[in-house]
Amino acid sequence: MPMALRATLLACESIGAAAGKHFDAVIEQLGIADALCAKTTLVRFGVGAVAACSRGEAELAVSQSTAIVGRSRVSLRGLFPAPYALSTGYAIAGQVMARLPTPATRAALDAIGFTCP
């Protein structure tokens, strides 16, 4: 599962993420921090990353699951796999209506077992 998470993050065109130690540590451990730098927009709070995704400004949003569930125009795609999961439930969101993930991102999400409409 960790390699599928790595592939998903590398495959997507843009990421909105809450600025914080957890996501930084995850992408460092996966060895992809430099590769994601140019396509990741960091925001102060996870709900901002999810909002950016819902507006089509990011293909995926990385945040705590509580910032994703119940928000309009995004859906929870899945929780981070072990060993990257936290009890706060970091997850990935994708836009519901306006733009579906690219074929590469869709394939990577499918490999993890995440859902795509």
C-alpha cells in the first residue's frame, strides 16, 4: 500500500495540503518530497486544501478526514495506509462533479483500493 500511495501522489497533477509535520514526514519517508514541491499548494488548515480541491484548484486534497467528510463537491477517496495513517485519519479527496482525476491518477487510486466515480 505505501507504494500505491506514493504512485497516487506522483501521478496527480496538483495537490492541496494542510501545512504540517505529518504530510511533510510522509512524503519524506516515501522519498517524493522534492517531486511534489512544485505541484503542492500548502494552506494553513486542511479545510482550505479541501476547498481548493472543490473549486478545481487542486486535483487531490490531503487533509484529516474530518475536513473532507460532508464537504460539498468532494468525496473521501480513502485513508492513508499504514504506516502513514494517524488516529485523526488523514485521507485523500477528489472533486465530485467538475473534473474527474486524470487517467494516471485514477489508475493509481484504483491500485490503492480508493474509489473513483
